[in-house]
Amino acid sequence: MLITGASSGIGEATAYAAARRGAHVVLVARRADELERVAEQVRADGGSAAAYAVDLTDLEAIGDLVERVLVERGPVHYLVNNAGRSIRRSLALSYDRMHDFERTMAINYFAPVRLVLGLLPAMRAQGFGHVVNVGTWGSQVKAPKYTAYIASKTALDIFSRIAGREAWDDDVTFTNVRFALVRTAMVAPTEAYAKLPALSAEQAARKVVHALEDRPLTVNTVPGAVAEVVNLVAPRLSDFLFAASDRRFPDSAAARGDVGGLRQSRQ
């Protein structure tokens, strides 16, 4: 089982949970020291792990990773596309920040697509494979201030839906896990989330493991499903409600570039 973003958060928790169920976990992330820490913990708990430090924004490096894994570990049975980045910033603060969209697409969309393209032939040849994408309920909700993040995750969601149809006859399937708020370092800069209910990384990992074992098409939240229906049957009402929400919850200190304000908010 290859897990990206395995050095912290949901990826780390998923590595522990999957290893406890007997999976040989192949851990991928950028930070070699943290990655090895997770691998050592898996082994200390009696599991089996291998660590590959890779910058997933480098598509050539991903190609090299795929070749190494296939040679050294054999065909991958399960792929968890967990690595990602989130940006919460209004369009009014993004007019001169095209790089936000480029960087987000690089890790949230192009990296997992490159991994799928590299690993899918062996999955289809062996007659089994399952890909789990750690996504967001934002693909259904379409919340303001998340244009870069939600668009990148939605692109992967749709890519996987279509890929699953093409690989169906080879028993290679895809699951999109659409999380709401998960308490990880990725959401820490957004002050508005500090007091909102959220899953722990371990709770999120249990949902990922469920997706790996049962192979559902999607893992949704009830609010996400409701928002999706409202967007379909009453799109202008949905726009009105989310415009009001947009006004109520301003950009964070991090999004505004207010380093002093961000530091104060964390104290």
C-alpha cells in the first residue's frame, strides 16, 4: 500500500492503521526525517514499512519513484493519494497570486494523476487495485475563499470517477473520501476553524481504512450531500447563502499576509 503525505496528519495515522491490519506500507513524503520516524514506529509496532522521500511537485521524481517501487516492492495493490495543500484566500487577495493555483494543482491534482498513470498498468495486469483519494466536501459545497483548493480536489475527484469506469473490467476501483474539517497542521492558520468541530487524524484514518476495505465509490458527509442537492435544485439560493457566509467569515491573518496578526492569533 503506497501512502503519500505519510509523514504527518491523516497519512501518518493511515499508515499505522493499515499496518496494524497487515499491510506492507510504502510511505512517501518530502520530509525524509519525519518519514523515517513514521516508518520506525510502524516497525516498532510489528508492522512492515518502507520510506521514500520524494518531492511530489516534481513529476520526473514521481516517475522515478514509480520505477523504484515496482522494481523493489512489486506491483502496488492500494494507493492512498493523501498528500495535499490547502489555501483559503478570497479572490480579492488572489489577483496577483496565480502561483497559488499552480502550486495547489501541482500537489493536489498533477501529482496523484502521475502516480495513477504510473501504477495503473501493473494494477490492471494483476487484476486488482484500489485507489483512495483524500478529498474534500468542498467539491459538493463549493465554499467561498477556496477556489484554488476545491478546484484542484474536484479535478482529481472527476478524474478518478472516469478512470474507475475505464478500469472496471480489470477490478481496479477508486474511492473519493470527501472530508469536512480534520484537525491537522494544514488547517491551523485559519482562525475561524479553531473552535469548530473536527475529526482527529486518527478518526479520519479510520474512514480511509474503511474505503480501502469496502471500496465504496465515495465516502461523504451528510452536510456535504445536502449542500450538493441544494446546489442542484436551488443554485441561486445556494449562492445567496454562501455569499452571506463569505461576508461573515473574513480572510485569515495568514491569507492577508499579516504575520504579526497570525502570530498573535496562535498565542
